Amino acid sequence: MSTSEPGPADPAAGAPSDAAGSAVPRATPLRAVHEGLGATMTAFAGWLMPLRYRSETAEHQAVRNAAGLFDLSHMGEIAVTGPGAAAALDYALVGNMSALAPGRARYTMICAPDGGILDDLIVYRLADAEYLLIPNAANTAVVATALHERAAGHDAKVTDQTAEYALIAIQGPHAARILAPLTDISLDGMKYYASHRGTVAGHPVLLARTGYTGEDGFELFTAAAGAEDVWNALAAAGAGDGLMPAGLAARDTLRLEAGMPLYGNELSTRTTPFDAGLGRVVVFDKPGDFVGRAALAERAQVPARRVLTGLIGRSRRVPRHGYAVTWDGVSCGTVTSGAPSPTLAVPIAMAYLDPEAASRARDDTEGRLAVDVRGRPEPATITDLPFYRRPR
């Protein structure tokens, strides 16, 4: 899931404006908490969000080694309910939502008729006729509009419930033991991509075992009014166990190390799931038609025009989004995401490359593969994604 992430839609659509006509970012229910913690706040996808609290590297390492606490309340929440909800979603999305068991979740995509990705999202089936979809913040309005259109003719209701929710994530190897004393939900044996209703710190929640960091962890959907209580209870419970609040900067380096795509970088309306190496999410043998089926079926039969690849920098200069990748000085691709890796202590990047160049570069020992970093070629090595896997 992406989680959060600039997309093709205007992120400020529907937001209030100041006297000068500029869109005013929406505040999450936890804004006062972040400001009290001294967070550096930034406008992001139409929301005012914590970028970092003190050190993004320390926040990243806390998630890898202990636990991090994230405010994800900018993410969208769209309910699709009614006897025809499953059929409506089967038509609207590329996945088979009617086959999803209640209490389980699935990563999927919503595509345009030409196969381009409108958004990647997580779908929770809460009951037979009740689904909750989590689109990226910048794409919530686009997804809601598409769902309304595609649900026509089905006995299903689409409701944007984003304003009703706060979303808090606790991620890291200590997440379960920090959360367990605060909830009436048994975490032992709770499956990945599962959800349960219960309470945390006395507040009703939908608790899901999902995440966007490469670590074990949980996401807590709760009413906006109870968000501060839930956040403060988790922060207190983890105070002696290495838990730290973590902002958007750490979230981005964590997902990059885990090889997770970001909408607006690896994914866009110009990208199909097959281009991104995610063709597995497209289910052609589900009942009935779905939007984008014909275009995606055609795309699945042709060789890849580009491949999403991991790169490790061989110098200290960092590849960034939009930088050209070259083979023997000739452009062969473009960096989609790049950052210093706090875990690996080297620069890392994801890039779309020409398949032939990517194949030849795997055996490169002469530094022929490079990233153009501000006019200077910096050698890089191809590696399989993800860059990091958590210890089992």
C-alpha cells in the first residue's frame, strides 16, 4: 500500500483556501500531538503532516530495531456496502474481491480503461456485504469518483468516510508486545493482512496487521475523537521499549528499503501493473468483466518495455527521482525513487530500465552502469528487490 503519496489528482481538491486563494492543508486529528512533540510539519497531498520529529535516521532505525509510531490519518477510507458490493468491486478493481474472506485484506489496484494505474490500495472485507478501501491520500477523490461510476447498476453504496477516521500505525519488531496489553484482540496467531474489530486503550478500533515499512506491525482505524488517547497510550506503553514517533521522511526510506512502490514515482496512470512487475494482482479468471481488462490482457502478452530494478550506488552521491540511468554513457532508464539507506549505509534507488540494458548490467564489473547525478556519472550496481528483508 502505498501509502501516502503524490498522484495525478490535485491533492488540495476540495480543501479550504486562505485569503490569497491558496489551498490550506487539512489537519489530522493528531496535529496538536505532533506540534507538542516538536515535529517539523509539512504540507503533503493536501494534508499537514509530520515530516520528522528530531532525526529521520533515528526514527528509521527505531522501526527496524524496536518500533515506530506513525500518523496515517491522511490516507483515505472509502466504504463499499450492500448486497452487490462484492460484484461492484470485482468490476471496479483488477483483483477478485468476491473471493476475499471476511476479516481478510488484499493489496490491489484500480485501473483506467487503458490499463493505467489510478491508484494502488488495500481492501478490507469486514463482513459479507461490507468493504473498506484505503486509497492514497492524493488519490482519494479520484478513487471515490471512479467507484461511484463503476458501482452504477450494482446494489452497492459507496461512501467516503475519510473525515470520520484517524489511522495510527505501530511498526517494528516490538510492535506486538507494546500493543498487546492495550487491546482485547488476541495478537497471537493473527495473520498478516487480516483485520479484527475490538478496542485499544478502551476505544473501538479496526485493527489490521498490515504496513508499509517491511516490518511486522499493525494499523489502527479509530474514530477521530479518540485518536489522541490511542496515540498517547501506545507512546506510553512503548516508552521503555525503544518506540519513537516517526514521520514521512522515515516512512519513505523504510518503504524504499522494502522495495515497496510509491504512487507518483513507481506507479502512475502511465504505468500498468505489468510494467511495475505487479501483474500478479490482476485476476483475469474472476467472474465477469472489469475495467481495463482488455488492455491489460493485451499488455500481459507482450514483452516488457521496461523493468523496475533495484540499484545500489557505488559512490556516496545519492540517486534521486528523475535522474537518468546510463549504460556506456547512453540513457537506458530513469530513477523513480532514491535515498541514502540507513540500514545498508549506501545509496539505494529503484529505476525503470530498458530490459536489455538491465540484463547486461547484471554482469557488469567495469562500472558501465551509472546514474547521472547532477551532470556526473556515478557508478551503480543492479540488485534484486527488496533491498531489505526483516529477519525471520
